[in-house]
Amino acid sequence: TAEALQFYALGLAAYAGVKVLAPAFYALDNRHLPMLVSLFSIGVNFALNWLFTFHLGLGHRGLALSTSFVAMTNFLLLYVMMRRYVGNLETGAMLLSLGKIAVAGAVLGVICWAAQHYFFPDATRLPEWQRILDVVVTIALGGSAFFAVAHPLQIADML
């Protein structure tokens, strides 16, 4: 299950982007483009499922990876079409914000990784209350570090 979730996680941002872009087309009274992209995605999903599952032998992980790639493809197609349909979508500003968030997220990830490997390496042998405390402390430290890095980077959504 963990391996499948790792592959599904690759497509989460793209899936969220599709959930924003598809209704935007409907709001612009352009319903056919998201439908055509969805139909194309079905074909891509079928081909990738076959490739990853049977040809490359990834099994259930291949299905998850295929779903993530399809979400990315769907998002990119909708994004390109929206950009042509509406014009400037401020891609540069969005990529700059994503880069800043990635830096803050990397700091958070390093803290969580360090907590797991150095501070609480053998949590399975601890009593449940101590494991819960370890998780709460890790979340508090990681979240604090994220916001401490996000503030000087002036991430607009964090201010």
C-alpha cells in the first residue's frame, strides 16, 4: 500500500490543478475542451496501465504511477488550452511561488526525516503516548520551520 501511495502522491498537485482548470472552462462556457482532454486521458491511462503493469511488471504500483501520469498529462493539456483561450496566466509568478514553497517544504521534509532517523529511530518499541508525543513534536517543529522559512521568502499565500 505504501508503494502505491508513493506513486499516487506524484500526481496529487496535477490532480488538484485539474480540479481548478476544468470548472474554469465550464465557467467560460467552453465545455467541450475538458471533455476531449478527459477522453484522451482515458486512452493514455489504458496504454500506461498496460505498459507499467504487464510490460514493466510494476503491478499495482504501475496502476498508481499511470494514474499520476494521466493527471499530469490532463493538467498540462488543460493548462496549455486555457493559456491559449484566455491569454496570460502569470506562469512565471506561479513557478516562482512554487519554487519558494518547495524550499520551505524541503526544510520541513529534512526536519521530519531527521526526527524519524535520529531523534525517534526506534519508535515502535515506545509506549503509544510517547509515539503520539513524538509525532506532535515533529509536526510542531516541521510546521514552525516551514513558516519560519516561508516568511522571509515572502510567499504571498503565507503572509
